Amino acid sequence: SILANMNIRQRIISLIVLAFASLAVVGGVAVFQSQGSASEVKTVTEGVVPSAIKSMELMSQLKDVQIAVMNMVQAKEKTEVSNAYTTLSTRKGELQQALEKQMTMADSPAQQGLVSFAQEALTNYFSAVDDTANFARAGQRDLAEATLSATVDQYLRELGGNIDTLQIEKSRSKDQAINTVNNNLSTTTLTLTLITVLAVALLSGAGLVLYRQIIHPIGDMEQKMTEIAVSQDFSQRLEVKRQDEIGKSIMAFNVMVEKIEESAELVRQKTADIHAMLANIPQGILTLVRGASIHHEYSDYLETLLETDQIAGRDLTEVVFANTTLGSDLMSQLDATVAACIGEDLMNFEFNEHLLPREIDKTMPDGRVKILELSWSPIIDEH
């Protein structure tokens, strides 16, 4: 698969790109939803709500017109009648403009129909008001009052009913618009929450996969190293399943184990050769370690020469130089010389080699005397 052929760096970069892509998607959806919500809020705050408020003002303006008509009818002087008529004309103009404004702010066919009915009722109402005003200006107060009571009031009730219905429709439209905005905001919140949860789940899954693809192979390598270290079985190998940095590390580990196996085999062979030589060579060969004690690996023939198998780990002077012709001074010199050479530089051995005995007479337990020739050689460490 594509993922299997990607190295660790590419997988980490892919995870980072996926994280940025998820953030971009969440941000893009948030911006898109916010723009839609802002547009709806703007429609409500700049259109629906002001329109509903303006519709409530219609009834107040209608009352102002009616009050102006009544003041004109009740005026006794021509000057008062003229002033009242001027006020009435102003109020009529304001009411007509307000109703025309409602037509432009209508956001549904129902509202447009109600405004049309209100405009027709307003025309009839203004016609009756004009008749009343003409009678009042002509000084025919009784006819003006009669027209006001009979005709104007009828059209006033009709117009008022239309305006009340329009207000109810405007209020219903306002409530519906506000509910729509609230529902859209809830939908936006839910959408963003779902997308965020999905993005987090996706990133968590990708991170977990990457974690497993990195940690598990390293854990297997660590376990295999421990098994090899405990069992000393260098034939074990790790299976290479990938070609990334982890796979290359596993291959390098296998090569290293193979080299160790080859070296271990070579050491085993050399050791076997040395053991065979020590077992068959007709000479007494031993190795001294710190403290002048004899190493446990020595030639089998040494036991024949010394006529004892109690050799390994014992002091050199007890095993080899006991019951010999060396005096106490030479024995002390021997101990000092051996101590000065073991674990020191080659130069120490070369300076003190002449102090080491080359031949001794050793009395055996049965009284026989053996003449032993000694040869001393340093074992040099590479370091």
C-alpha cells in the first residue's frame, strides 16, 4: 500500500498535512455557516424586526389622523378649522407614506395582500375624511359631524381591522424569522461539533497508526535483543516488513547479529582448537592471572608433570615451586617479579624476565626428584 511504502518522515508530514487540512475544513465550514447566519441575522435585524415595529406605529398614526379630523370638526373659528386641516393633511401624508413603506418591507404574499387591503381601506377612509373636512371648512358643522359618525367611523374600523391583521402577520413573521435564526445557529453549532469530533477522531486514528508503526517494531527489536542476550542464540533474526527507517534499522540489526554470530562461531572454533591443543600437547602449559593464581584452563599434561589435579585457582608457588630447591630469597624474588608483570605493560616483563627461574628440581611425594624446565611468555592485550 501507499502507507507501507512511505518512510517515517513522510508519514509524519502526512499527519501534519492532515491536521492542517482538518483545521481548514473546520474553519471553512465555520466561516460558511457564520456568513449564512450573519445574513439571516441581518435580515431579521434590518428587515423583519423594523418592519414589525413600523407596523405597530401605523395604529398610532391612524389615531393621530382621527384626532386631527375630530379637532377640525369641533373647531368653531375658521382659523382653527384651517389650522386643523393643515395638521390633518400632514398626518394623512405621514400615514400614507408609512403604509407605502410597509408595502416595500413586506416579505411574503400574505403581507403584500394585507397591505393592499389596508391601502384600499385607507383610500376610502381618506375620501370620507375629505368630505368631512369640506363640510367643516364650509361651516356646515352638523353635516361634518354626521359624516364623521356615519362614514368616517365605519372606514376607520375597517382600516383599523386591516392594520391589526397586518400587525399580527408581521409579528408572526418576526417570530418565525427569529426561530429560523436560532435553529440555524443550533444547526451550525451541531455541524461544527460533529466536524470537530470527526477531525479529532481522524487525527487520533492516524496518530495511533503512526505510533504503532514506529513503537511496535522498536519494541520487537528490543525484545529480540533481550532474547539473544539471554540465550546467546545469534541465529535469530527479525522479519523485515517495511522499507522505511525502521525497516532499515531492522536490516542493520540483522546484519549486526549475523556478524556477531560469525564472530561467536569463530571464537568457538578457536576455543575448541585451544582446548584440543591443551588436551593433547605433551607439555605442561598454564596461565597466570592477578594474584599469581593459575587459570582454570591449562594443559592436561600439566597434571601428569605435577602429579596432581588440584591446580586451578591455586597459587603458583604452592603448585609449581613447593618442594623445590629454590630458597626463600628466590621465592620472594619470584613473587615480586610475577606481581610486577601481571596486568602491566610488556616493558615490565622485559625488564624483569631475567629474574624468573628457568629450571627447578622438584621433589615429588614419593621422594622422586623431577627436573622441570620453565619457559615464560607474556600474553599481550591489544590495548
